[in-house]
Amino acid sequence: MKLKLNRKIKLIFTLGLVVLNISCDQISKTVVRQTIEPYERINVYKDNFILTKVENTGAAYSLGSDLGPILKIVLLQVLPILILLVLLRQIIIKTEYSRPTIIGFACIIGGGIGNLFDRIIYGSVTDFLIIDIGIFKTEIFNMADVSIMLGSILVLSVALLDKKGSFFKEKMQ
């Protein structure tokens, strides 16, 4: 009985994190779409934190923008959907992943779904943030990209630091 309850809690926790990531992404993009003109530049803090609006028809750094329509659908929609479904299935079914790993994968899935939603519904992904602090300068990005990056860093950190299961001992079952 306890095992079934733990699995249900894990499922609710995981799906809740995925939905939270999607929601943050989609709410921020909706606000940007409604309030910022394309390529308008709003300096939030000097030239270090900038809001703008760009519609990206490709992947990161506009890679794939020039692909034909069929290839673009396959590579930027169908393939990511399959990968995200497999990843979601893995973290829901497997019980030996640590909490940080599950959180990382949930962020990756939520961010991926957020950008996929844009590609499918709008035909492009809305990017709107730029950070430029000394040697740290980003390309334009959105909250889904933040989720994907933070999730990736968390999963990689666990993989690199937790080779023997000693760094993150507590597992979700």
C-alpha cells in the first residue's frame, strides 16, 4: 500500500513540476506577445537585462529556420514530441531516480513542451530575454529555455557528482 501511495505522490509531483514549468513559460510569452512590439528593446536594467520580442522559426540560435516545411515539422516537432514522451515515461515508471534527477527531467520536459506548444500553435517560438553582464552574455531566450538549461545542469550535476549514490542519497519511490 505504501509503495502505491509513494508512486502516486511521485506522479503528482512530477506532473505538477512539468505543468508549473509550462505555465511559467506560456504566461510570460503571452504577456510579451501582448505588450512588446517585435524587436522593440526595453532596457530593464541598463544594458544588462533587456526585454524584446523575436519570433524564432527554428531551434536554438535559429538553427533549422531555413529547413523545408516537412523536414522542419519532423525535426522540430515530431522528434521532440517522441523524445519528451519517452523521457516522461522513464521518470514516471522508473523508481530509482533521485529527486534532483526527477526535478531536472521535469524542468526539461516542461520547457520542451512550452517551446513545442509555440511551434505547433504559432509556427514559431517567442524569445524575449537578453542578459549582458560583463563576460556573461546570452543570446535571446525565453522561460522554457531557462527550464531546459536549469534541468540539464541539475541532471548533469547529479550524474557527475553522484556516481556512487552518496551525494544525493534520498530517492523518490
